[in-house]
Amino acid sequence: MTEGNSPRVLIGLATYKERENLEKLIPEVRRAVPHADVLVIDDNSPDGTAELIRGMMASDPQVHLMLRAGKLGLGTAVLAAMRYAMEHG
């Protein structure tokens, strides 16, 4: 639990070639749920998704990137986000 007994929130976004969508989505998510952390699980997108997220991370400590080696799919991305959540409290 965080300050004030509020639960911590992690929003996991599984991505592959979603740069354009994430440019709009993440700022909206941060406005709607400002206390939430956002984890982007990117399957090595060739469109620069990871670079975009790294740029966002530089100015927002609640945005995180998990870069995976290749296109591993939605199911394993969800599991990876759950592991990340457990490992990071």
C-alpha cells in the first residue's frame, strides 16, 4: 500500500508496433490515473516504440519499459507484467 493506504496500481501495455498509439495513450492514462505506474512490454517493435518510451521515462518516473527480444505474444506479456508487479511491490 502507498501513502494513505491506497493500493499501488500498475497498468501493463503489451505492444508491438504501437508507437503512434502510445504517443496519445500514455499521456491520457497518466491524466486519468495519475498515481498509476505504466509498464510498456514491448516485443522489440521495429517502429521505435522503445525509443519513444525511453524518452517518456526521462521525464516521468512512473513510465517503465520492458523490452523483450522478439514477438512473444500477449499471454506472455501479461505474465511478464504480473511478475514485474510482484517484483516491484
